[in-house]
Amino acid sequence: MARFGRLVTAMVTPFNDKLEVDYEKTERLIDHLLATGSEGIVVSGTTGESPTLSRAEKLDLFKHVVSYAKGKCHIIAGTGSNDTASSVEFTQAVQSVGVDAVMVVAPYYSRPSQEGLYGHFKKVAEASELPVMLYNVPGRTAVNMTAETTLRLAELPNVVCIKEASGNLSQMAKIIEHAPEGFELYSGDDSLTLPTLSIGGVGIVSVASHVVGRQMTEMMQSFLEGDHTAAASLHRKLMPVFEGLFAYPSPGPTKVALAKLGIEVGGVRLPLVELNEQEKSFVHSLLEQ
């Protein structure tokens, strides 16, 4: 089914020279993403530098993206944090904005138990009528949400999918095998796009689609049409880009790559820093492969 499309881009947040959110650049970026195959966008996720955006900035950004792109693609707002009460309050505030869904990250830093993870997501989901995309990313949160916890949450009526970035195909397969009808799994790791499709995942919430969206669309379409040899070949060719965009703290490399393609999105906010010339040269080389 792919409720939000096969290719969903975790969009960077464009900034101006003063590192303020730049709405004109945001519109140009959205145009670029839609032209290269993105069917959905996540606004203010990890790649969107969510930790450095204020709540007011996020709300204004959601409103602007909705006013510009509603009906053109699926719009998913990142509303989660490591504080359950704040996540509930913000998710409720976003409900009237017009986004299609919210993405709620597993609480970071606190390292909750599985019961704590379940309670957090349940509280947020029950506070809103919006569809919820769970986001499991243990590399950033220090806690993995197990398949069993995900499956418990999948029973909640508005928990509709998960962005799974654990890198654990066995865990992902267990979720897909036992999830209720209609619950979908997206890979949260570009390098596992094809393996995830092969075990029944519906698509990818991608970073690399900022720069290789057409190729990723072609790869997934080849797989869906049964040409697994072509899909595998394309996936292998894309691996240097998938990996290279995380050679330095993300989304720095992606913003540099976009600038090289003529899509200006500005720099990054502290504690992230600009790439140096050697690092930029490496990112530029990825686009020449």
C-alpha cells in the first residue's frame, strides 16, 4: 500500500546566511524533491536539525510547507522529543496545521525501558487523531525499541507505520511478519532500502534522495516489477552515496551536496559545524560516481 509513498525524504531545513529558516529556499528544495521522485517529506526530523529548531520555528515551518506543498506530496511533521509531556503538547498543537501525519522519535538520552517506550508512544498517539509514524533509531537514542514493543504499539488505531533505523533485518522481518493488516515498515537507513523491500517493507525514509532520488525511484521500481538483478545493480552503485553522506555529521554532507547541484540550502547550526574544504571535496566526488 505504501500509505506515504515508497520514497519519503527526511528533508533538510534550509537556512539563510544568518542561519534563520529560509522559506524561499524551502520551496525550491521541495520542488527539487518532488521532481526527483519523492512522494512524501518529513519536516523537522533528525536530518532537518530538529534539536536546534525552536517550537515556534517548527510550527511556522510546518505551516509554510503545508501551504506550499499540500496535495503535492505527503507531509509528515516531526513532533517527538525525549519528554513525553512536551511531545504530547506539541503533537496536539500540530494537529490543526494540516500535516498528513506526525513522526515521533523514541525518547533519547533518558534510555527508557521497553515499558517506558510503550508508555511514551501510547500517550502521544492517544493525544491526537493524526496518523503516527514511530521512529526507532537506537544509534541516536541509545535504546532499541524491540519488535515486541513495536507490535504492541501497532495495535493502536492511529499508529500506522514505523521508520526502522535499527539496521536489524531480523527485527524488521519480525515486525512485518506479525504486524496487523495495514501497518507498514519503512527503512530508516538508505543502505538497507533494497534488503528492506525484499522482506516486505514498503519503502524508505531517505536522506540520499536529496541527491539521487531518481536513481532510488528507478531501483525500487525495478524491484517491484520483478527485475531484481537490475534493482540489485542499482543499489550497489548507490552504496557509496548512501554511506558517504554520513561520513561526517549529518546533514552537513547532504547540504554540501545539494549546493553542488545548485540547490542552495545554507549551512548548519551549532553544535554541527561546516565541512572543511577536504570534506567538501569528498562529498563532491560522490556526485561524480
